[in-house]
Amino acid sequence: MAAMKKIIECVPNFSEGRDLEKIEKIVNPFRGKDGVKLLDYQRDEDHNRLVVTVVGEPEPLKEAVIEAMGVAIELIDMTKHEGQHPRMGAIDVVPFIPVKNVSMTEAIELSKEVAREAAEKYNLPIFLYEKSATRPERQNLAKIRKGEFEGMEEKLKDPDWKPDFGPDKVHPTAGVTAVGARMPLVAFNVNLSTDNLEIANQIARRVRHISGGLRYCKAIGIELKDRGIVQVSMNMTDYTKTALYRVFELIRIEARRYGVNIVGSEIIGLVPMEALIDTAVYYLGIEDFSMEQVLEARIME
């Protein structure tokens, strides 16, 4: 890590969360490479999804990501995929996040290079999203993904949904992929003391921005069958403006109307320290606290 002058984070999401052998093969391209460091990977059987967190210098990171995409295309057949999380492709989404000595403009350019090369190499339709989007309606991943894998063949017939790179038709087994650059995102899920999915859906509608909720919150209801409960699954797209404690408390308020309690929460992948410190400060009522008081933050300066 110390040798890296420019650091970009990538958090690719793959549509495989159950087959351990396949997961290891998909993650393998991020191991043992100069200029690339695998930080974390988490699988979820209910979502049937793998979330990888990796950082690196722009060029070696690009090569590793494209290699991993190729492995996923070989191993994942979307015609047989089932899971709770919305998805449209074997490699569902590939976001790049500037971390150190890298501008958002550079992250956008890297995302376009990856999209262009992967589309040509694998004959894969790819949309650019978030900061890399070529049109305003393509900034929001949910709009691109709407219809999911099963509806993409019909969707791509519409000239307005011509992919930015690759063919104008769905890859028969790998579907469609979105690649882009964005701010750090926190994947934050809140579990509820009920197995009623409609309750989770109703709460998700009230907290997410698109339905009139919190500005930087995307949310859906998800069933965790193995635990006999449901959850509100969220992407917090700017934790500096919509804090985790704010959405947590709003979910608690909305759950009361159904006589339901929060039984836990989880964070998928890595999370910026500031997002958790901000929440700790709120619940502990600490006055005039700053990140400069965090030991690890000072050590890493």
C-alpha cells in the first residue's frame, strides 16, 4: 500500500453468492499482483451476490478488474440465477472511487477505459452510470437495472437504452453490466423482527429518496428466508450528507406503526471510518468531537 502513489478503490458486484469454488476463482485475479490489494470480499446467499473491495494503481487495477470480469462471464449463467437482490448481469456493477492522489475526473476516465475494453473483449453490453453517465437518466443505477436480467432483452430494443459500449443485445448468459465512478458508498442493511416482506417494502418506500425519503438513500425490502426475517437493504450514496444514524432512526420510527422492532443491522464490504464515527458521536452525545481525535486516523496521516 505504501508504494502506491495513486489509489483508486473498486467494488465490483458479481451475481454469485453461494458456490464457494466459483467465488474463489472470481476473486483470484485480485490476488498476488503488484499495484493491487484485495481488501475484502463478502458473499450473501440470500442475495446470491458477491461484493469485492479492492484498491490499486489505475493501470494494474484496470487489468485485474477486466480479468475478474472474464472469469465471472465464464462461470455465471444468469439464465439460472436466483436471488433477493436486483441484478442484470453476471458482473452487475463495477464502481470506481477515487481515494488518494486521484481526481474524480481520473476515476471517470478509468471507468470508461474498463468499460470499453471489457465490452470489446467479452462482447458484453455495458452502460456507464453515476459520474460517468453519458445521459442524466443513466446516472441512477436503479433506472438502468430496472427490468433486471429477464427484462433486458426487451429494454435494449429501445434506442434510448442503447448501451454505451458493446453490442445492442444482451449477452446470453452474462446479461448486462454497469460501470462508473462515484463517491464512497455505504451498503447498510437493517433487519426487522418480522417475516412480512410487505412491511420491509413499505418502510423502504418511506426512507428512500425516490419515494420522498432521505436524499442520499436507496432502499428495497428483502426477505432473509434462512433467518425467518426481512430487512431494509440500502445504499447510502453520500454518508457525509445523510448519516447512517438518521436512516436507522427513521426506520425505527416507521417500523413502530407495524408493531415491528429493529433486531440488528449490517454493513456489506468496507466502510469509511468517518461514517461510523459520525454515528457513534450521535448516540454517545459527544460534544465538539472531530476526526483528529481518532487515534487510527492520526496514525495514518
